Amino acid sequence: MKTSGLPCRASHDCDEVFSLASQDSMDALRDAAKRRDRHELEAHGYRHVATASMTATPFAQSLPGRRGRRGRRRDEELNVV
């Protein structure tokens, strides 16, 4: 489901979405997150607990150096023992 803001995380049945006042503002993002947290707590009694740590993931790591070519070339003969 695509939204134009932060959806409620407490229940799949809740359709509340908290829009950002400005799409390029971190303050607007923080404000929308606070409004969502307040709604989740008041309407659903839900307090979100972040499970991810802020450490680097394997996806954030740099790529290893380029390796040599894999496999054989078309013109190479396959040696069978």
C-alpha cells in the first residue's frame, strides 16, 4: 500500500496516515512521526519499539574489488581427465 505520509503501525485495519507539511524538511518528518506516535498510543495503546540497531548493514558496506574473469573463454578448450 502506497501512502503520502507515515501510516499507523499499530493495526493493519487503521487507515490513519500522517502527512508531512514539507517533503524536504527533517523537522516536518519529525513532527509527522510525533503525531503518528501520539495517535498509536492514544487510539491503540501501542508504543513502537525499534528492533533495528543503527549499525552498518552488509548493504551499506563498500563493494569488494573487482575479481578476474570467471569461467572459460569460448576459444579455450575444455580439458577432460
